[in-house]
Amino acid sequence: MAAVIEWVPNISEGRRLDVVEKIVAPLKSLDGLKLLDYSSDPDHNRTVITAVGSREVLIEGALALYGGAVEHIDMNEQSGEHPRLGAVDVCPYVPVRDVSMKDCVKLSKEIGAQVAEKYDLPVYLYREAAAAEHRQSQSVIRNELGEYEGLAANMGGERWSPDFGPGKPHPTAGATIIGARPFLIAFNVNLDTTNVKVGKRIAKAIRGSSGGYLNIQGAGFYLEEWEEGPVTIRSYDEHGAPKLNHGTYRRPAGKVQISMNFLDYRKTPLYRVLETIRREAARYGVGILETELVGLAPAEAFIFAARWYMQTDNLNLDKQIIDFQI
Amino acid sequence: MAAVIEWVPNISEGRRLDVVEKIVAPLKSLDGLKLLDYSSDPDHNRTVITAVGSREVLIEGALALYGGAVEHIDMNEQSGEHPRLGAVDVCPYVPVRDVSMKDCVKLSKEIGAQVAEKYDLPVYLYREAAAAEHRQSQSVIRNELGEYEGLAANMGGERWSPDFGPGKPHPTAGATIIGARPFLIAFNVNLDTTNVKVGKRIAKAIRGSSGGYLNIQGAGFYLEEWEEGPVTIRSYDEHGAPKLNHGTYRRPAGKVQISMNFLDYRKTPLYRVLETIRREAARYGVGILETELVGLAPAEAFIFAARWYMQTDNLNLDKQIIDFQI
């Protein structure tokens, strides 16, 4: 199987859907690129595109996408809730299968160089491709540069000269952020309790920000649900004769959910966090009802879990999984 | 991802390796077919070929393979330990990914019809493609027809007229068996004991033939292994003074293995049998050291396990595994 890379470019147009269609159209006919989703948010005035493909087709796809965005989006007339630097705001490459993070970093740099050259567009490399620590986060880059409107004033110097392209913003497309990052897995655990405190405590125990696992974001919620049904209550009249009263009962039947983002499942895997949650919940006498994968995940995230639970320690995914042979 | 089907044809040549190369050669250049392995056994005088591909390329591959085998193998001069019906003895199609058993049955029938037509070769359908119960097993077919040598005498009648092709054997290539079957997974469980009785008892408990799980073949073995190392023994001489004797110790350090074939992992999954073994072993105070996948397995066999252990009940492999999207 050829390398599989996920590509999640965000463009600064979420209102003029005809324009979005024009920009996305060339991606639909690229042989070997699978457009999984694109969804536009008019408030954010932004469209998130999700596609997968191999190295070569992603270079072609990027050139087509940047071409369309530069042609159709004028940042001087663009506004929305979501902060942004340019027509293509951010463009990450994500390793999925048979490809390393290093390969994705290399690819993002190649694409950055080509996009800068072809469209005379300043490119900032971020996340794993960042040249310096202060350039790792897309929000820091946007903030310090003052978004599209601040580019002309804030670009340049050692701190903010672009990694590729000219030292001044493109007159209509601004600048762009390109890089590589791990796959983000959204995974929920539903607990057999209606006591939200248990969920909140466990979420606090496992998320990185409060001392838990690195690469884990998590929060506990109560998922409201009510159960209703017929009920018969026996009472007695003044003479002591039994009387049946028919009515309806209503009782809480919700469950508590721990909702998580796994920011780097290769380092902090699903099964380890899940089994920590199981142990923490058991301490409150609570069990796990079920878990949910939200959206997509790489096959290996689940195969890693099977390998761990089944103790198949020497399982070689590249050589022993038949699906990955073609 | 296009459908992935495994193809495991067995040809009746395992000695003239130049002939094997000639027959296999066209499979190497077929775009979209991945030849995973071919190994020849001179005693059996037989070569087992393993390849994966999608429907279309497998039809092309079959026609090429049968063409080569019919051209190069003369069954009148062939002998070996392994029973066989013809130049291509048996030709199974195995669903791996995004394809049903029904699809593979259909494919095997299409290929059977084409092969019969093109090479004037009688074709018997077996396993899931069999037209009658007595035709399900390749060994029953070979036995009742009396192998290649018995074909002319035993073919025909309602019981043994071929599913496709002429009512008499091909003068040099004999007949062939084509069909569809589930993927066979070879999976071993190593127990933390040197007591082979525990392994044999558990194997008996879980294999279908002795009352255990259907679709499971299993046996318990002792994997001999010895640990050696330096040892120092303190003794005392006749005057009561301590004396150090240096030597080497040797002690059994093997483990017991339960070796299994999963004949239909969709119906009798890895995790269920493994957890039964874990429970049975615990009853003897024995734990599981590790497990081993021998050879290849479909990704879904492991993803099914992860889904079960992690309770991700609604996981939809076709829609939520990103690798399977292209």
C-alpha cells in the first residue's frame, strides 16, 4: 500500500458556497486523492476540507487548491469570527499509514516552497515543521502577526520573516501556514452513572493540562436523557379497599461522558487512557457502558489496541496485515 | 479502497523451479496484483502461490496462471506426495476487505466458467461455492475422483459431472477445483508454564473437534528451551575452610504453546477464543506470556478485537477507518 497522508486545509471562505465549490472542484477529479469531506461555516467564514492521498497527488492538490483560493478570495473583503492569515489559512499534512512524521514534514516544506514560488505567497511552517518554537502554534502565529490585516506591519525580522516566499503579504491572499501534525482522534467514553462529578473527576485525572496524560484533552459531561413509562400505584380508599391509580413515571436515564481528543495516539494510545479511566471509574463503583469514535481514525490506532490487549507483541503491521500489502 | 481479495492457487509443480518461474512470471507484472509469496515443495511436487488484488485483476491473473500451467505441466508425467486433480489443483478466493463471501463465490464461478471455456478444462466448485454438500471439501473431491489418474473413470453422473467445462479430463492438465473460503488465521498463545498437560487440556477445551469452538483447530505443545548460566557453589574443605566451586547450571525454561487455526475469524473471533484460553489457564494458576500471529491476517480481524476490548460498539470499519477510504 502506498503511503496514506491526511490533508486538512482550511480556506477563508464559508459564505459564498459557489466560490467554495469552484475552489474544491479540481480536488474532486484528482486521481488518487479522496476528498472525504468539506464543510463551510458562515459565521467563521471558513471551510475545512479533509482529504487523503499519497505524496504525489497531494502536491498536485495543494497547487490546485492554492491556485483557486488565490484567484477567488480577496482578503481585503473577507471577515469572519475565525482568526486567519490569508486565503488558505492553514494547511496541515498528517501521517496515516506507511509514512512517518518526518516524511510529512518534508512534504509540507516541499509544498511550502512550491506554493510560495508559484503564487508569490509568504509561507510560515508550523507544528512539527516549525523552524523555531514560537512558530509551532498556528494561533501564536496568527496573533503575533495580527492576522491578515497586521501582516504588512508585523512580517519580517528574524522572528517573523516567512520560511518561504516574499517578505511582504500577497496583495489579496495574505500569507499561509503549512506544516505537519499527528492525527487527532476524538474518542468518548460513556460511564454507567448519572453522577457528572465522577466524569469530571476522571477527566481531570487523565487530561494533560491537570497532570494526566500528555497529548490528552478531556472533559466530563452529563448526557441528559429521561425515561418515561406507565406506572400503576395501588392506594386504599376510606373503606380500606384497594384502588389502582394509573399514571406516568419520569426518571433520569442519562449517562456521563468523558469526551477526549487524542493529540498524538502513537505516543499516548487509546487503550492506555481507556484502561486508566476504567480503573478510576471502578474506584467509584462505576463501569464503562461503551466508547465512541467520533469521525475517523487510522487503522493502526485500533490495531495497536488489539496488539496490546491480545499480547501479540511481535505483530508487524507493515508485514503481517494483508490489507496493507497492496 | 477497492475490494481486496486473497488468492491462493496451488499448482502441481514443485521440482522444476524454472517451470514454476515461467508460470508465475506473468503474475509479477500485473498492475494491481501483489504477489505476496510462492513456495515450492519438491516432495509434494507442488507450489503454493499467495497473492492479493481486486476482482478485475484476479480474473486476468487466473487466466494467465491457468494458461501457463496448462502449457507447462503434463499430469501424465507428474507425481508427488500431495494428492491432486490437475495442473492447477486448487484455486480459492478469500475475502479480505470491503468484499463479501458472496462476492468471492460469484467471482470464483465467473473464473471457473472462463477457465473452462478458454482451456477446455473441467472445473469443480468447492467450499462456499460448492453446488452440493459432497463437493465442499477438496480432499473428498480428490478422493472420490481418484486424483488425476482416476478422472476419466470417475467423472460424470449427477455426483461427479463438473460444474463447468467438458465431461472428460483435459489430456494433460486434468481438472481443477475452484471456490471461495474464509481467510485462515494461524494464531498461537504461549503460556507461562512448562507443564504441557495444561496446554493440551486447554487446546482440547477450545477446539471444535472435541466440543469447543466451531472453526477452531488447536493443539498444545511444549516449546523446549533451556536456560544455562554460571553458578558458584560454596563448600567446605576438611579443615572447615570455605571453598568456591564454579560451574554451570542448566534448567528447563520452555513454555507451552497452544497453536491454532481460525478457519472463520468473522464467526469465531480471535478475542473470544483468547479470553476463553485466559480463563481456562487461570484455573490452573497459569498466565498468558504472549500471543503470535503466524503469517498474515486481515486488518479487520484485529480491529474487531480492539472494538470488543475497547467497547467501541458502533465503530463502522467502512466509514470510520481512514486507511479504508482510498
